[in-house]
Amino acid sequence: MKYGVSTLSIIPVRQLPSDNAEMTTQLLFGEHFKILEVKKKWSKVLISHDSYKGWVCNKQITIIDEEEYTKT
């Protein structure tokens, strides 16, 4: 499994993997998540603090290892 962290102040989390899809929540700086699925431009994530699932743009996330993820 892959893991990630938000290194931007805000990252939109969308209902579907599309720029036009509804933004259902946001990742804030420092929030960690699991990456469930990867597509060309989008990744489906599971946010660690609330178990919410959604899609984020791959350009906006930073991949981390499991050890870094479990430090939260």
C-alpha cells in the first residue's frame, strides 16, 4: 500500500476523478492518507483522521513511506 501527505495548505478532495466533479472535502497541510487506487491524473485516497474516501490530483500529493505515515 502507498501512503501520502498533504504538503500544500489545501488540496481539494473530489467525489469523482475529474476537475469538474464536486469537491466533497479538503486535505489540509500535514494530513496523512492511504492511497487506494492510482490513475493517470488522479488517486483515490482514504483520509486517516476521518476515514473519508475521495479523489485528489496526483500533482498535489507527496508520497511517504509507512513509517512516516504511522508517526501521526
